[in-house]
Amino acid sequence: MSELTLEWREAVKSRIEKILDQQPSKNPGTIRLGRHPDLCDILFPNDEKISRLHAEIFFNCEQNSFYLRKLPEGKRPLIVDGEIITHGEVSLRQGSTIILGETEIKVVAVFVDLAYGLICPNIKCRNPDKRRIVDPKHLLEGCPWCGTSLAAAQSFHRS
Ligand SMILES: [Zn+2]
């Protein structure tokens, strides 16, 4: 399971929220950020510059990445790593900074599930031009191209 961790200061203490790729939420498929208690999953009660329904975060399985999108109801700018996001969506990386209202949210950790395949450890299969990714079902029998054991193989993830 993939996971994104956000941290920000609220009043005098810091607040941490973790978002999972398949987390149940009020709007299925996305985690909404804002000030409306019935519509949002992550609430910012102390920041009046944040709209009732300001932005949402979701996991894109094809890109294997978490994304942030501004919602039409978000009245004030949404800024990610210094860029104002007016439409479309932006991928979130570890270390990204999101400015929502007057709150600065840091993406402190991004964990993307690596269980998509195995990288054959044999140097002949690790040529960067044709790095061979093996389906995990071959774990016991070894690499289908060269027969090398996959017991210590690293997992592959799309980046
Ligand atoms: Zn191989």
C-alpha cells in the first residue's frame, strides 16, 4: 500500500496526517482538504484563509504517484513548490511544500508500494536500456531470461 505523510503547524503544535492510496473518504477516491466538516477529510479549523472545499489529494495508479488538485470552490491560491496551481493537478514528492491559505504543509514522506516486479540482479539483465523486470510469480524459479535467483532481487516501481 502506498502512503503519503503531511505535516504542518496548527496553533502551537505540529499536526501529521497520513494518506493511503485506497483510504476510505467522504468523496471516494480522493482526500479533500478544507474547512467544511461534512465534505472534507482533513480539516483546518484554525486557518480562515482556507476555503470550505479547497483541494484534494489522490493516488494515480498509472503514474504510481500522489497528486494534488485545487477544487473550484478553493477561493485562494494553492501553491506547490512556489508554483500557483489554478487548474490541473500536480504530483507530490517527498519534500514538496504546499501552501493552502496561510498554512504551509510539508510532504514529509512518500512511500510507493514496490510490489510491481523484481529487478533481475544479473548484470546482463541490468543494462539500463533494457532493464529486465520480472513478474514476482517467477520468484521461486528465477529470472526467465538468465535463470539467476531472484531471492535477493530488488523490487521495481514506476517513477
Ligand atoms: Zn536475468
